[in-house]
Amino acid sequence: MQLGSDIGATDGDRDARSVTARHCRGTLARVRHSEFWQLMDSEFGSAYSGTLARDQVLRGVGGRTVVQALADGEPPRTVWQAICEVMDVPAERGWGADHGSRGRSA
């Protein structure tokens, strides 16, 4: 499986990611955002993750969508935790299938 690919992604999905990428500053920020999108694709699928990011309002980030929260500078880890909560992602998959429950800092 190719994480972060645009295969099957709609124009809106790619737009959601490009909005986020334009607001990243520095290599560290890009890496964190890249890891965030890999987690989104891994958990929800590349086609649905973009739709979810644009449309799902998250209480955990002040009633904003994923795209809005990231564009406003919210840390990707905080946004990921908010999406996991609202989408009932099991704790053992909270950092992706490859990472188990050991958690990582974002």
C-alpha cells in the first residue's frame, strides 16, 4: 500500500492537503504534517481521509475541521487525537497499524 498517494483521491482531497502544506513552515513542520496524512490514509483510506479532513467538525480543536485546524497552526498531534476521539479509533491504532500502542511525539 502506498501511503499518501493521490491514487483514487478527488481534486478536493488533494486541495485539502495542499492547503495544509502551504501553511507548513520548515522541514520539521512538513514531516509532522506528512506523518499526519500517512496516519489518516492508513486508518481511513486515501479517498475517505481527504473528505473526512474537509467535512468532519472536531470538538477537540475548537469546532474546526482537520483542514481548518492544521491551517490555523494547530499541532498535527492534537488534530490526530481529536479525529481519533470522534471517529472511535481504537487506542492500539492511535499511532498507526505499524506502531501499535507505544505512542510517539508529533
